[in-house]
Amino acid sequence: DIADSLTVPGSISAEGLCSAAAMRLGGQEPAPAARPGPDASDFMSNNRLGAAISFGLALAIVLIYGFGNVEVTEYGLNYSLVTRKVDHNTYPSGRYWIGPLNHFLKFPSILTTIQFSDLSMQTDLIERGDDTLKSRTRDGLDVSIELSFQYQIIADKVHELYTNLGPYPDFHKLFVRLAIDRLTEAATAYSATEFFTSRTIIGKSMEKQLKKDFNDRLFSNVYSFQLRTVSLPNEFESAIQETEVMRQDLQVAEAEQNATRVSLETQLIQAQKRTMVKANKGQAEAAAVLLANTADIEQYVAMQHKSADSYGNILQELSSEGSMLEYMQARILRDHPADKTVVGMSMRTLTTNVGG
């Protein structure tokens, strides 16, 4: 050591004594002895300590920067700064070890709203559009549409979204522009009258078109589509309102006419039923009279047959037809009511009876 090679004042080393003796004897001064260098073991120990500290710092940096974090409202793609490539796997929310030379490209996993209205327009576009969507109807009239909808990226297709449309917010701007294009194009398929009378049908048609485009081409699903208001030229809206009022009046008149028709038809049916009841009653009475008459006739005929049979038996007992006629005459006079009987007698009969 350097400290060992230094002499302490007031003391003489052995090498100093030898040198002094040689000079006194007439000899030359001996060459100074070489000083010993630093100890190699101490040098290696210092190097190992520095390497350990450097390795510890590097390991700490790797551990700190090697983890990536994905928030609850996000999806993540692992991007390598070395290979400039993106992993196909989609990472949900959480903390992951991805390496110090990688980082996450993040995409929203929640519902994102696209809205066109007077109150709030898409402000994330570089160029500002109209507050509402502007288009034309099938018959050439200007129409302004207020609407909103939400989209959500499909988790399994985040990599396809990134490779085809880019990171956020680039793909979101493209979503907005495609929605504007599709909705303004869809508006041209309907007339102004249909926008006034069939708004629900038009809204469902627009929603169906958006869902198809976003699912097939933009790797997302569409939710909560709302067609809020449709504005047409004031003159046309006034004319449509008058037409609608007249149509409603016509519908009221038709309803009243139908009510009157139903009432008259009901009265007609009731009259027909009463006629049928009376006809059935008359037929029943006629059938009863016919049955009674038939019974009377049968009874009378039977009685006449019995009378004829009895007269036949009496005729056999009597000797002549004259006697039979006299018997029948006497019987008729007996059975006929006395207050309704007039007997006529000839003068010859009276004379004969008197003279006799």
C-alpha cells in the first residue's frame, strides 16, 4: 500500500540504512526499489460491487417498465417497439407483464356515443359539420335530422380494427364519417310525407343499416339508436299539418259513417230476427190449426163411416128403403135442436091424417 511505502518522520527504514552505508564506502547509490501497486483482490471486489448495483438498477427498471396496465373501460393490444408488430390477442382490464420494450395500444371497451343534434355535435372531428345531418328527401326537399346512437367494439376484433382502421381516435373519426354518409344516403330513400307520417319505420330502417355496416365493416355493434327530430321546410310542414288535420277529419267522418252503418245493420238484423220469429210463430200456429182440422176431419170421417155401417145394419133389418128413409128422417128430427127446426107438411098429408 501507499501508506506502507511512506516513512514516518523521525524513523529510518532498513533500505535507507543500506543506501547510506554504500555511499559512505564509495559505491554508487542503489536504484530505488519499485513501489508496490494496488491490490488486485480489492479491485475485483470493487468491480463486483459496481456490477451488482448496475444489475440491480437495470432489473428494477425492467420490472417497473415491463408491466402494462389496462383500465376497466379499455381493451389493450401488446405493441412491440423492437419488431413494430402488434399481438393478435386482446387484453381486457388488468395488469400484465409485457416486457420493457412493449406497450399497450388502448381502445375503449365501453359504449361510445355518436350524436348529431342542435345541443351537441361531434367535436372530435377536425372539420366541423352542421349541427344536424343535412340531406334531401326522395322528392328533393331539404331535411335536417337529429339522432344519436352508441357503438361498442367487439372484443375479438380489436386487432382487425387496429390493422384496418388505425388506433383511437382515428377509427372513431372514420365511424362518424361513415355514419354521416349512411344516414344521409338513407334519408334520400323516403319522401317528405313519409318523414312526417312514418318516422318510426324510417328510424328502424336506418338503425338496421347502421348495425349491418358497423358489424360487417367497422368491427362494432350498434345500440340505442334514436331518431329524435326531423325538420322539413316550414311551408311543407304547414301544408302537411293541414293535410293531416283534413285526414283526421276524414277518419272521424269515416268512423262515424261506420258507426251509423253498424247501428243500421244491427237494426236490420234485429228486424230480420223479429220477422223470423213471427214467421216461425205463424207457421207453428198454421201447423197447429192444420193438425186440429186434420184430426177433426179424420174424426168426422170415422164417425160417418161408423154411421154408414150402422145404417147399413139397420137397412138389413128393415124391409124396404122407404122404411129406412123414414127412420133416418125421424132420427134427424130428433137430433136437431128444436128451436132451430121448422117442419113443413103438405095439405094432403094433413087431410089424410085428419080423415083417418
